[in-house]
Amino acid sequence: MPESNAPIRFTIPIGPQHPALKEPGHFQFTVDGEVVTSAYVRLGYAHRGIEKAAEQRSWIQNLYLIERICGICSHIHALAYCLAVENLAHVEAPPRAQAIRTVVAELERIHSHFLWIGVSAHEAGFETLFMYSWRDRETVMDLLEGLTGNRVNYSANLLGGVKFDIDQAQADSIRKGLDFLEERTRHYLDVISHDSTFLQRTRGIGVMTSAQAEVMGAVGPTARASNVKRDLRVEAPYAAYKAFPVQMVLDTRGDLEARFEVRLKELFESFRLIRQILDALPEGELAVRLPRRIPAGETVVRLEAPRGEVYYFVKSAGADKPERLKVRTPTICNLTSVIRLAVGHQLADVPMILAGIDPCFSCNDRMVQVRDTKNDSQKLMTWEQLRQHGIDFYRSNGK
Amino acid sequence: MNTQEIITLAEGIVQQWDWATEVSHPRPNQLDVHVKLLKELVPIVVGLRVKRLGYLCAIVGIDLGPEANEMEVLYHFCPGDVLIALRVRVPRQDGTVPSLSEVIPSAEVFERELHEMFGIEITGLRNTERLYLPESWPEGLYPLCKDFNPASLTDHAGEN
Amino acid sequence: MNRLATMFPDVFKSIFIRPVTEKYPFERPEKVERLRGLLQFDPANCSGCGLCAMDCPAMALEVTMIDRKARKFYITYHTDRCMFCGQCVVTCNKGSLSMSNDEWELASLDKNDFTIIFGEKPDAEPALAGQPAGQPEPTKPA
Amino acid sequence: MNVLLGIASLLVFPGGLFLLVSGLMYEWADHKLIALLQNRVGPRWFQPFADTLKLLMKEEIIPDGVNSIMFVGLPLMALAGALTAGLYIPLAGLPPTFGFPGDLIVVLYLLSLLTLGIGLAGANTLDRFSLIGATRTLTQVFSYEAPFLLALLGPAMVAGSWQVGKISAYAGSHWLILTQPLGFLVAVIGLMGKLELAPFDAPEAHTEIVAGAMTEYSGRGLALFNLGRAVELVIGLTLVSAFYLGGLSNPLWFLTKTLALLLVLVGIQSLLTRLRIDQTVGLWWRYGVLLVLIQWLIVILFRGF
């Protein structure tokens, strides 16, 4: 309750159940008229205790548990887990399996980005773009279904390889689908960068500078739209990205429009990469066998999910179950940064800013509380302050 | 900066605390730093951060079990494809680590999760409200500890 | 050049084409070759080893051994627990399991329809039934 | 006999029942056409009726902290206003049932009653979405009302009368869309603002503020507001097409012209992104008013006075 002589603040709660959010999350925005003066997040409504559950299941069973962390980027989670387990077991999946994993990962990226265009268009109130982008998303989902037998939760991975092969007919249907999708992507890129009513809602909104993005630890397309070079496919190539490199898509503007453009331009890279892999699919086995007990050790795997960097820490004690499994998803990194950007914007822009990072709360699987009042935001240090802080620390240590 | 340069740079920074740390290379792109003196943790982090090696990927807590009677906290910094792991050991009961949130804002989330899941106290954390466990979660029960038994929860399930 | 109504070509075209909406119960989607539907069992080579049950992440399979020597056993398949991941098909090295690609409409009003018995289940449980093979101690969800 | 006829005209045609049914049918047409443009199937013809029936059958929950008389009364007032306005306009191509000099202004204010009702209903509840929605609704009223009114007064000026029946009769022989295109444009956009159709749906932008002012309404109250809006859709379409599209001389013309106008509205709805409330206000006062004043200037200059 506001104090009697304090200016009356108006708090708008968004979520856990709200039409703008397809997943549960709770946001509180204090508004002054239409302008947001503070923002507050609380997540974790989709917390399922997966990290604990994983300690009680066998290595193989976990693969499917992990795949269900997120419905959109299910493959990348399973892939990260597989790579971690293979790492621990000192096995490498055969090159053909790696290539197929990469194809599925890129198809998933296309699927995720198309979904995201639709969601953000919906937040912006552009229903037609929403409907058309989701219509076209069906194409990539059908491709994935044809390839793996399921539209979501593809279960393409096995510990040590993949389940499904890509034969000539599959490759042809994927190529055909990609041609259509590429044409559509070109069209959507035109729409989001030239439609004047849409640009009114994206241009100059939610600007995050490169320095801010770096300090607050943004990842994925959100960071790249602010010209932060952070793409693990380039920095630390995994699976088949070593043999088939990708280009990093960067933008300097850092606003919503840049985030849109980065994501769509990334799709062209995906199309190109998938075609390239299909043309030069390495021959060989699909999977190698892994022991049921994984040797003791610990490993960290970081992959570039459609939304940004996923991080997996897996520790084995040599048993048939993991000792500790830790997942960190991209949303948690981006949410803390972007929620601060909402302050000072119109309430109408907030759903767009939220959607701009492509939040995934079930992925996130944890709860954040970032109270961002005006005092608190001063806790954020600029590089200069940080440098000074560092010098002070060195001094106090007599160095 | 390539992998080798980053590793060398990081090692150079950590060397300044050689009385408090122990460095090892489990993998070519990984640098493990065992921090033996807790109060040196934040200065080391600042040292890394100033050289732009301070992209904090995650903070991982590991319960080493009742026999070891210790918990391990891992701070993973991931500049490029390098992994710098600061490892800290704390006692299983009343373990305490300093907060990094003054230096790295995004650390707050990870630290609160750490506190919630392992019962490790974080000194200097501004906000210690419940993080991702429900409000009705019993006090002093830390789900990621090895001796936590999920079945014990059924006793509390009827409360709300 | 920024302009209004960039979606006009789509909108105009859609007047002349059919809606893409699938009228599902009336029009059936095309059959997908690799679709993972209901699990099928071929008893020919099955030895009742129970590996499938061990690897099943959803504990949808239970192998019950009646007589280990005579290789008499039956498998209980809980379709309501199954999440159609296909791990059991990969795990089975005898090729006894496969997934149907046209049986995927599994909704039912009767709970009993969700339990399918592979093999022959004796009418009465024998008093000295063997331990469930392969199945680890079932951890009951709280 | 006259009394019976009067009651019939109030309850069945052109008032009451006819307005309600045609309102719901036009609402369906609106949804169906949008679906068509978005490559979807869209609802079947009885969907709005089913929705209304369902809402009428549901329990109406009166939240704590509201003035319950206002809470129940406002939807009634809004619907009554919209239905009354229907008596003064050439519905179904027939001349208006009632008329008196200057009834155009009365019709416009009766139509505003709906928006006002929604705004007050939102302000009446303690819900934060409703309050924001109410603020936005009322802000929007103040931005579109003046240009819309001015745009409809353009035809009144050339017809030399402020009576809907007479203007519509005059417009029957003059296609005013050709002589007053700017006025037509402002009238159409104004109508969309009045009906809170996309892209002017900021007051009920459900990704931001759920259902805006009507968030707390359920059951009967929501049904009445929805009916009121459906009726207003018909009346608005009738007015604009009667004034600008060469009059409504018979039911066939009525159907053709209003549907053609609806198609224009649907096209605009499906092609534009929702405007923020500040952008809406800016649009109206910067361009809407300016355009309509230019139109007036042209009309005045050519009429010569």
C-alpha cells in the first residue's frame, strides 16, 4: 500500500495466468499513468524439480526427462545431455550422427524462431503476421515429424548417437520444405523491417547497449542484437559445427527491431547450413554403444539453443545414475537484463519487450526475484566503476 | 583472444593469489582453481571480471554426501570456449560463501538458488526471500542435499 | 522504404486459396512413415530379459516372469504412462518391439483400455510368481 | 393499432430483435472475413449466438468493492443506448422509424453511451486491468469522438439538414464518397475507433491488460456489453454507408453496401498492428482532425456559401 503522501503508484500484475503469457510467470509493473516505473519478476511456477529427479533415474531414462525440460527446444537439451554423457564416457558419436543432430538442432531453431515471430506479433497486436508465421511453422514441424516421428519432443538422440537416419527421400522433402520456408522468411524479414505500423512498436523500444548486455550477461540473439559476439556455434563449435561453420549474425542497434532482424537473419544461416549438411552427409554408423555405468568425472557442456546459451553441468560418480546435474537455460540470463529495460517504457511496450527475449519459463524452471527500483539499479556497475572497484580490492589486498 | 591466451591470462590473474589457490588443468580448455581461503573468492572474481573474463555461466552446488561432510560450490566462468571453474569447499552444516552479486548482478539468482537448494548461507546477499520453492516448503529442508528424501514431503503435502 | 500493409499480398492471396486448417476428425492427416504410435509386440524372439522395462523412462512396461526356466512371462504395457519416446524399441536387441504408425488415436473412456498385455497372462496369479524381471523397485510417485 | 405497431417497431423491427440478430450476424461476418484473410476457417454462423447464450446462462459474479447498482445497470444502459440509436437510422434500407431535426447528434451521443458505459464500468471496479482499460477507453473516446462527429457532419452540411433520414435521402442521389473522400476516410477510421477494432483495440489489448475495462464482467453483464457492441457495429456501418456510399434505398443495397464497408474494416483490421494509446491519440488529433477540417474547407469553398 502506498503511503498517504507518497505519489500514488499503480501496480499492474502480469501472470502467472495472463493472456500475454503462454507459460506461467509473474511480473509486476508499477506504472505512473502509462509509463512503467519499476518492474518485478517472480518465476518458478513451472518448477518441477528436474535436477533432483535426474539424480534418481538411470542415464538412459534421464535423456527423456531432460528432453521434457522445454517443449520448444527439446532437442537442444537432450543434445547437451548426450554430449555431456559422451564426454564423461570418453566416447564420441559417429560423424553421421553428429551431422543429423545438427540438422535437427537447426530445424528446431527454425521452428523456435517462427514460433517466436508469431508470439511477438501477437503481443504487438498484429494477428495476421501471427497467423501466417504459425501456418508456415507447420511446415517445419511436419519436416521434423517426417524425420523423427514426432512434432515436438523429437527423441532423435540416443546416448552415443541418433535414432533416425536421413535417407535420400527425407533429404529431398527437407530441401523442398526449406525452399518454401526461405521464401517465407524473406517475406517476414521484409514485413518486420518495413511495415510502418509494426515498426512503431519495435523501433527504438527496449534498447540495450552493448555494454549493458555484457554486464548483465545477456545471451543468444538478444545479446547479438546488441552487438555482443556471443554464439557458441562459432566460439566453441560442438557436434557438426566444426565441420560446417556458421556465420554470426550481429546487429548494433540493440532495440526490438534488431532482435527481430537478428533472429530472422539467423534463419538464413540455418537454411544454408542444413542444405550444406544434407549435401555432404558423412557416411557411417548412427550410434555407438555406451556402457550403462558412466565413469566418474564431471563435465560442462554449453550449446547454443535457439534462445541463447544452455549450460549443462553433469557429475558422475561411476554409478548408473548421475551424481549431480545442473541446467542453466538462456531465459534466466536474458530475463534479468531485459526486465530492467522495461522501466521507463510505456506499459503497451512491456509485452513486446518481454517477448523480445523469447522467454521460456518452463525451460527456466526456477524462480527469479529481481526487484528493480530506482535505488537498486544503481547497484549495476559500469565498466569504469567496476575497474575502480577492482583497484580498491587490489589495494585492500596489498597488491 | 584464442583459447590458449585466455587460459594464460586467467592463470596469470590467479597466480597473484597463489597462497590461497591451487590450479589444475583437467582439460585443455579448462582451468580449475581450488580456492582455499573463502575471503579471497570475491577479489579473484573481480580480478577476472576486470580482464573481461567474468562472464558468469552458472554457480553449481554439489553435496559431497554425509561421509565427506562437505559441500562444493563451483563458479563457472566461460569466456569464449574456455571454462574457468573456481571451486570452493564449505562444511555441510552452516556453510557460508560470500556473495558475488555486488560484482556480477546476475549472480544473485544463482546464489539464491544455491541457498535454497543446499542451505549454504550467502553473506552479503540483499534479497533472501524464497526463490523457487513454494511458500509452504518446510524450513531447513534442502532438496538437493543427498540426504533429502522426497517421500518425507508427503507429510507436509496436506498442509495446504 | 517503410510502408503500410506489408502483409497485403498474403491477405489478398488467401481469399482465393483454401484455409489451411485441418478439419481433423473429418479429414485425416496424411500418414507419416516414422510416426511413433502404439507399441507393437512380436513374441517370436523375446526372451523376457526385461531391458525394455529397465530403460523405459515412464515405467510404462512391466515384465512379469511366471516361470524363468520355461521362459513363461508376460509384459504389461501401460499406454497411459507411455510417452512414445521409442527407447524400448532401440534397447530391444531381439527386434521384438516396434511402434505402429497408424494407431495413434488412443483416447478412451475406460481406464482398463490403457493396459495392454503382451504375451499370455495367466488368469490367476501363481502363488510363487517370480520377481518382476528387470524392473527396478518401482518408485511410487509421491 | 398504432400503439401495437409502435411496440412492434421497438421490440421486433427495426429496433430490438432485428438489431440484436443482425448485430450478431455482422459480428460473425467480421470474424469470418478476418479468418478468411488469415487463411483460417473461422467460426460457424451460430458462434456469436452460442457465445451470447452461454454468457446469459452463466452466473454473474459481482466483485467486492464495486457499486453493484452501477455494475448491473451500466451494461443495460449501454445496450439500451445502442438500441435506441437504431430507431433513428435507415436500417435495412428502410427510412428511419423516428426522426426529428437534429437527431444525428442524438444518435451519435447514444452510441457514445456504450463507450461511456464501458469506461465507467471499468472505473467502477477495483481491478487494475479494468482501471487501466477504463482510462484508455475514455482517452480514446476523447480522441476519436470529435473527428468522427465532424466527419459525419460533412454530409449533413451538403444535405442542409441535421436529420439522419434527410441526409440519407440526399445521399441517395449523391455518392459523397467521391466528393468527400477525406471525410469518408476519417469516418471509417473513426468507426473502427468507436468499435475498438484492431488496430485501435488498445483499450482492451488482451496481451497487456486482459480484457481492459470489462475484465471483471462475466455472465449477463458481459453478454450485454457484447450485444451492445454488436448493435453498434450495425448502426455504425449503416450510418457511414448511408451517408457516404450513395444511400440505402432498399434492403439489397443495404446488405451490399454495409458488407462492402465491413470488408474495408476487415482489411484494415488484418493489415495493421495495434497502436499504442499515445499513438492513437496522436493519430487522431494530428491527422484525423486535420483531414476532416480540410474536407470541411473544401465543402464550404465549393458550396460557395
